[in-house]
Amino acid sequence: MTANRRFRNVIRIGPVQVATYYDGRGREKHTAACTAPRCGFATDYDSRAAAELAARTHRCAVR
């Protein structure tokens, strides 16, 4: 089953996009996902500040 998430408040910090969404239980979550090819970095956080910090400090390991 695929997750149909409606992202809002999307910003881009370098190659990483940070967005806010509601999970399946109605809780507000924040995600940071790298858009670089073959990177694969994507994590969910409870706070927007944590997601933005992860986006600012992310370094792609793929060369």
C-alpha cells in the first residue's frame, strides 16, 4: 500500500527538500529528503527545526 501524503510548506536547502505532512494517525510530521541521484537520504522528524538542521548538515556520500 502506498502512502498518499500531501506535503505542504516545502522548502529546498541545497539538494535537500524539507516538507510538512500529516501521518496516518493525524500527527504533524516533517521530512527531509535529498533529491540528488542515487543518494537515498530521507528521514522523518517530529519538529521542523530538526528536519531543517538535517537538511543543512547533509552531505551526499555518492560521488
